Amino acid sequence: MKNNRFKSILIVALTALAIWSMWPTYKDYSYSKQLTRLTVPEDSLTFVRENREAMETAAAKSLKLGLDLKGGMYLVLEVDLVDLIEERAWNKDETFREIVADIKKNAADGNAQVIELLVSEFQKRNIRMSRYFYEVRDSDEEIIVKLRKEAEEAVVRAKEIIRNRVDQYGVAEPVIQTQGVRRIIVALPGVSDEERVRKLLRGTAKLEFKLVRDSESMLEALDRISRFLADSQAGAETGQAPDGEVAAEAESNPLYEHLAVMESGKVYVPDYSREYLTGLFQRKDIQKLLPKDSEIRFSARTIEGRDGEKFYDMFLLKKTPELTGGVITEAKATFGASALQPEVTMRMNSDGTAKWARITGANIGRQIAIVLDGAVYSAPVVESKIPGGSSVINGIDSIEEAQDLEIVLKAGALPAPVRIIEERTVGPSLGADYIRSGFLSASWGLFIVALFMIIYYRKAGVSADIALVLNVLFVLSVLAGFSAALTLPGIAGIVLTIGMTVDANVLIFERIREEVAAGKNLRLAVDTGYKKAFSAIVDSQITTLGAGFLLYIYGIGPIQGFALTLMIGTAASLFTALVITKLIFDLLIEKNLMTVKSFG
């Protein structure tokens, strides 16, 4: 009697907890239905304004839906380990560039081991790896171990940074997993601004502070490049070796026709010429014409001309940065002094603060460019020494973009560039169809099984159906309580759980029938039936739990969704089959409401 009282309290408590866990889901659904009934925009706005806090709370605590049910983005990212190798090399001669070019060709297959390709190329050429990596006294074996470790850490670090960016962006229940050697799977349910997400994930967040060369140096470099291109063009047209005299007769200037040079010395690039000039300035023969330790970069934002044409500001920068983003400890999106222009304020650590003070103090009157992923966001003139370790990124179009910059700066820079090699978008309408189909299949499965149990086992079947409904409720409440996402394979797992729950009850009921047929009274038959069926039920359920656990550990995406609901459902079916139905039988027998015929 006391044992039954404890079981009753436990079942009531768990059921109440499950209903409490599912209540926000019901409220979220209720608010959505009320909102769709309002056809007048003013009424909708009033409803949202009056219930905003309650709606946001319900949405945050409700059962989350996976990518296949809610819609969103599915991306496959690839970490560029070849770029990582280039960064780690301290000697980058022509032979090394040839090796890297060969690796890039052979690394097109996403499963290719980049470090193994590198080792193979060095062995093919019979070159010691210490000629390019780490210490000269290091052996090839030591260098290979170090490079492998760095490559593995780069992928792990990239995954962590992407997860941090996604979490700060605010995506509910994202799926972020590694696949193969250097690929990362990212599933983002409910995402609508696809381009913003692409930029957020692709951006390396490599922040650098670089000195801006004076305008005279840039104009002189452009003149040299212009003459070189004119010579090359004239030589190609005449079939003769290029020289200055022939070039002077060329009808067009192949460089300045893509530039707009102001009297102040400022140089602007039309939007339509940016791609061409980017490729031009990356050419090795062109880079040799720039001042030593210099590079040309464009502004991140366009400037609109009088006729609506868009231009980029062009800068000649010192190639070696004065400071990098590794010193940034805090970043915050905000508005500038005018309260109109978004900007990102940054704070530095003690080492960065000391260096920044020294850099600004030594370059008063000069421009320092703030460069993020190769684009110049701002290039303010240093007016005085900055001892506080603060800096600002401005020239930002919107507060959303400022917030994205804050996210990538807080999460840190990726150890190597990341490319999107596959992308799929699931529309919300398709997700709604999946929900409808999944709900119908689960409902029909539950109905047919419940009907069969009542017809075949009569009153005992009703108790099994009660346990079945509670089992589904427990599964959904656990998913909601732990903010796990319900996916289409997860619904399949629930349907399978329904069958497994009934299977456990069938084992018990058949055992009870055997004991009754052997002449035992109903109370003893029920107790004996549960004891004899216990080992078979536990063995089968533990086996299923083990299979589900392995699927969850080694599976990805949809497989994990199926495995998660299967494990939760298996644990719940053990409880409902062995505890809930037994309690119902004990209470009915105690009140003489159950007979031998109650088991069919």
C-alpha cells in the first residue's frame, strides 16, 4: 500500500512536470493562432505590443523544431588548411610556392589529407622540411607531428569559433559538427537572412592595424604600374619588346581608366573595376612595383558619386601590421557621437594597450588603417597618443552589420579561411508540410495501436494506452525541457517508441495470461507476470539504448535526432510499462474492478 502511494505521487509529479514543461509550447502555439486570426495590421501590432514579453518567453521555452521542420540553412564549410600551411612557413621562395600550388590542385577532394600531400611533395623533391618550417635543427618527423597537430587544432578551433558566432547570433538549436578531415556541417533552423549568415560564417575576422603610406608614394607607385602595363600592352600589339617610347604612343592607359584621381591625391575605384584591380594588384610582377613592404587595399564601404555611381577608397598600406586583433578583449556595437552612424568600439589587453600607446605616440599626424579581412573599415588620422587601449571601427552601414562585427571580434579570428562548399535552404512551407505529415503519421500510429490494444486486451489494453500517451508526453517534455530540437527523424523515433512501449506491455500481458491459465489467482498472476517479463523487457530496452547511444555519438544531423528521441522514448517506455501499468492494475484489483477477463 505504501509502495503504491509512493508510485502514485511519483507518477503524478512526473506528469505535472511534463505538462509544465510543455505549457510554453502550447502558449506559443496559442499566440501564433490568435495572431493569424487578426487580419487588420493595427490589431496585430496592438496584440504584439500588449503580449510581447509573454510571447518572447513562450517562444524561448517552447519545444524547438529542427531544420527540416522549421526551415533554415544547411551549410558545409571547409577549413583551408593549405592557407594555414602557407601562414606557418617562414621561408616562401619560388619552390615553396610551386609546392603549395601542387597541393591546392590535389586537395580539391574534401577527404584529402593536406599534411600528407605536403609530406609527399617534399619527399618527391627530396627537400628537408626545416628549410621552410619551424627550427632548422628540427627533423622532418618532428615537423610533420607539429603540422598535423596544428591542422587538427585549426579545425577544432574553427568549429568552436563558428559555434560562438552562431550562439551570439541567436539561432535556436544549431547543429555544428565536423565531417571528415577538414569539413564542418552547420544546420541553422529558422534563419531567414541568408546573406548575413554567409558573411558571419565566412569572415576570418583577421583584424590588423596598419600604417597608411602617404599619397605621393601611392601616386608614384601607380605611375610605375601604369607605365609597366602600357609597355606590356604596346609590346603585345607591335610584337616587339616593350619600351618607353613605344608605350608613349599607346592610345589608352590600361590602369588610369579604372581609377579616379582627385587633386588632393585621393584615389577612388569605380565599383565595376574593383574585381579587375584586385586581381591586378595581386600579381607578383605588379607587387614588385610597389614600395617595399607595401600593399594596396580598398575600403570596405562604397562612396556614392554625384551621378549615383559607387566608388571604393584606395589605400597604400604598410604590409606588416603594427598590431593585430589578438589583443582585443572587448568589442561592442554602438552609435557614434552623432547617434546616427553605427560603429564598433574595442578595448585591448595590457600588452595591446602598451603597444597601441607607443604606436599612436610615434605616428601623430599619420593615418592608421583598421583592416578587417583585407578591407579597410576606417583610416583615422592620429591626433594624439592613445594610452587607454581603445579604438573604434566606423564606416559601417547598419547596426546589424555593427552587431555582426561585434560577434566575429568577440568570437575571435578563424585560424584559417573557411569556404562554403555546399549550401541548402529549407523553406518554412516545406517544413510545415513535414510537420503535418509527421503529426498525421504519429497520430495514426498511436490511434491504430491504441485501438488494437483495447480490442485485444480489453481493460488491460486501456491501461496500456494510458501508459502510451504518457510515454509520448514524457518524450516531448524532455525535449522541450532540455531545449533539444524535434526533427523529422525524431518523429520517426517517437513512432518507433510507440511500438516498443506496446511491445513491452504485450510481453507482460501474455505472461499474465499464462499464469492465469496455470490456475493462479489474478493478484498472483499479475505479480508473477511482471517478474517473469522483467528480464526480457530490460534486456531488449538496454540493447536499444546502446544502439541509440552509438547512433547519437557517431551519427550526424538527422541520425542524431532519431537517436535522441529513441533513447528518451526507450527510457520512458521502461518506466511506463513496468511502473505505470503495474500501479493501475494494483489499484483496479484492490477495488475489485479487474477480473481475469480484463486481459482478453
